[in-house]
Amino acid sequence: MPLTEKELMQRDAKRNIGDELLQSIRDVKAGRFGAVHQVEVTAAAEARSKTGLSQPKFAELLGVSVRTLQEWEQGRRAPSGAARSLLHIAASRPDVFREVLQGQQ
């Protein structure tokens, strides 16, 4: 639950920001870091990355909306059937996707 304005002011009044920053610098120099998070790259994001295309261009080639592509790349939805096959081709042969795009222009 977020703190109220009054609670924030009371908390901040007790802090010494200078000491906190200095300690943070010492921690970094000593190799101590905060939490490290690993982000898993989805097949859709990897395929698009290999082609070097923007989301709008890649989505257009796949015949889907940019929003659908974003959902796939962020792992909230999974592509099905033909889309999954096209992503596999894009990942294994990105040159083909770039060639198709050039042919459309």
C-alpha cells in the first residue's frame, strides 16, 4: 500500500540522502549490486530482432497488427499455426523476410 504524503514527509525527514548515495557508490565499487532480473526473449522477439525490422514492418509482413506482435514479443499471447511457422522462417532465414519487404516497396 502506498504511503500517504504525510508518511512520505516523515520518512524523508529521517533520511540522509548524502550518506545513502555514498554507500551506494561504495557498494558498486565493491561489486555489490541490487537484484538482477533476467528477461526471457520470446521466439517472436528473437525472430524480429534477427530480421532487423521495426515492429510495424514485421507485423505487416506477418499479416498481423502491431499490437498482436507486441503481445507475442512480451509473452502475453502465443502465435498459432501459420504465424508460428512464419516466425520460424524469420528466425532461421531473416534474409528472406528482408527480401520480401524490398519486393513490396
